Amino acid sequence: IKTKLIDGMIKKYSFTIQDISNKETINDGYFNVTLRLLYSVGLLDFKNRKNELNNIFTINNQLLEIFKHKKEIQKLSRMNYYHINFNNLSNDDIKSFSEIVDENILILNKVSIGPFLHGAIIGPLLSNLGFYKKIKFKNRTFFFENLDENIQKPINKLLNYNKLISLKNNKVTDKGEFFFKRMSAYGVTSSYLPMLNNIDELLTGNFNFIWERDEQNHEIHVNRSMNVWGSGGAHKTYFKKIDNLIELIFNQEISKQPLGIIDIGCGDGTFLKHIYSIITERTLRKKYLDTNPLVLIGTDINKAARVASRKKLNNSDINNIIINGNIGDPIEINNLLKKEFDYNLNDFLNTRTFLDHNRIFEEPKNILHKNIDTSGAFCYKGKIISKEKLINNLIEHFKKWSPFIKKHGLILLELHTINPKITQKNIGKTLAPAYDTTHGYSDQYLIEHESFIKCLEQSNITISNKSCILFPNIERPTVSINYIK
């Protein structure tokens, strides 16, 4: 963050967003996201006011300690350039990379907060090695593939420094095996490095790059292909938990079964592929595939995701229909299915995974529900969204979908925030800080599970308690699996 903005916060000691905006040019929505994040990891104290602009934040000693090392942290952040451009580094880049690795190790050893900064360097590095298929490991032995030898040495040095490998015997350590097996799981957060590397613009400048695209129509704030890859890897555990629901639905009498499944926001097709194998191998439907073929439909607003889905399903010889579709407009999806394929959305089991929070915000038509609370910080194109507006927007969103899930229902996997007071007491034990960061800055809307359920109920949608599964537990529900009608 710009030094001037930091100095203004320190000088004030206790301040509101309104106080800072009176002195500095800020995008209050993204600044609000930042302050909530700092509060959730115990770096700010907080007093709630009804108006988000007047919430009182107080700097504590932990944050002051970090501010003392702001120059060193800025040097460490230079590594982001190499993470973002990992697959296209020039010879000069590779030489500089080696020098910066040495500098980073010196800094991490020098500053008192060094242990808290390792992940910011190692997470993106592992994501790149995994996504671009530059590393393999088996039986505790690892080796690089199609990677310039001049960059292998500094990478080895970093992995060894973080005790993921041992250079003495070229083996992966116990710690390393744990992280290597989860390389794709870090891909979601790492994919947002282009955005996080422009945090100054988000907070004080032109934030429009969040919505802009390059000449190939690719988003510029996120590596979407890595994001889709990371999502597929990170979500496999959750996908397995819905197997019983899928079996229940497709073990019904054939006349009661849906035509197939439509996955809204299909990503790279991992979820559809998984469901296909469950239905065709473990349910009654497998006996009727000749007379009642299973129709798999995926929709995604992102072209890279649609391409990845088609490729994955086609490579597995799975018939599929992949179309453009916006979760905020089920009527348009239904009309397209009718026109192009003579299908009705209501004849399918609807599914979606971690997508409702990614809808494009629309001003609610009415503010009818004022009794549902959330601790979240919400922003749309730089401006704060009040909690009341966000809650009513979500209720109206679910009401749009209600007519299309009456017949066969909706399996919905969703990501949630948790109250910062809970996050503070469980630092290092929740996913909330990472997801609050990437989603808050990119105009996505995570609310607590309890508030989420209340919004569904206000939309005349019910959830069976038997089919509601929470991760990691009921005390800190970050992910929920729900079967709703």
C-alpha cells in the first residue's frame, strides 16, 4: 500500500473510512475490504457502526511491527513479477530471479515477521510448477521437466530453505510431500496475483482493470486458466461428499429421474466428469442409458472455462453441451436451451459449485429484509455495498432461480466468510483470510452460512438438514453443500 496512505493511518491511530477519504483519494469499497481483512487477522481493532463509512478501526502493536518492515516487504513483493510471468521468463529475467531469491532469503531471515511471509513466495511458486507441469515427484524423489536449468537452482534453493526438499539427497521431505500434493489447491489464490500486484490501483487509483479484458478477451486481473485448474483440484474433496445425493436422485424410478444435469459455472468440467462416472457406474440409470441417455450441460460466462470443460469431457468420450451462461439470468439460459436444443431448465438436476457469490451485483428492487445480518465487506466497482443491499440482492437472486429448481432441485456448493472475531481466534486454521482477500477485491460476495440459509428461506427455498454438509465444521463453516428445492 502507498506509504502516504499508511502514514495517514498511523497518524490517525484510530480512524474511520470517512476520516481517510477526507484526506486522501481512496476507493472506499476496496479500502473497506482491506480493513476488514486486517481486523480478521488481528492487526486492527474494530468498533461497529451502522454505516460502514463510520466504523472505527484502531491500529495495534502487531500492525505497527509490520509497518516497520514495509520496505523489506515491498522488496519481497518484487517476486510477484516472476510468479505472474513464470512461463514466459527471458534470460535476463531468469538471471534476476536468481538474485532476488538470494535477497528474499536474506530478508526472511532478517525480519521478525519472516515466518509469516513464506507462504506468499512458496504458494505461487508451487502453483506455477504444478499448473505448467514443470515438476514431478514420486516416491519422495522429484525432478523438473521442460524448465531452464538456470532457474532450477534458485527454485531448489527456495524449496530447500522452506524445508520442502533436501538438497543432500534430492528427496522431498514430509512437509514437502504435504505441500506438493496440494499444488493445485493454491492455484485459486495464486491466480489472483495480477490483481494483488496492483493493490495501490485498487485502493487509490483506477480499479477498472478488474473488469477489463485483453485483446484475446481474457481477464487481466486473474489468470483464469490457473484459477479453473486450481478450483478443480481444490474442490475434489467436496465433490466426493455429494456422491450420496447423486446416487439417491439417479436411483429413483427412471420416470422420476431428471433428463440429466446442468452445471452452472462448469469451470474445467471436473465436476461434470465426476458426476458422470458416479451415475453411469453406481446408479440405476446405467441400465437405461440407451433409452434414457444422460444429458450433461455445462454453462460458463468465461470462454477459457468453456474450452477447458469441452476438452476434458471430450477426452473422456463423454457427450456434452457447453454453452455461455450467466448465473444472474436463468431465464436467458432456459430460453437458449429451448431454442437451440429443445430442453427445459426445469427438467434437469441443477448444480453449481462456488458460484452464487460470483454473481454480478444488481441494485435490489426493494429493501424488504432488514433482519438478516452479515459481517462481510462488499464492493462493486470501487464503491461500498451496504449490508442491507447485499442481503436483499441475494434474496432477489435466489427468487430468480426458484421456478427452475422446483422439479428436480439444486445441489449447491457454496463458499462462506466467517465472522472476523472467529477468524482472529483461529489464525492459520481457516481459509477465510485468503478467500476474503481474493473475492473481496474482485467484486464477489461471501456471507456467513447462517445468513446464507436465511436468504434462501426468504426466497421460498427450503434445505433439508440431512443433506446439508459443512466444512471444516459447524463452528467455522467455510464451505457448505446443500440440496434444495
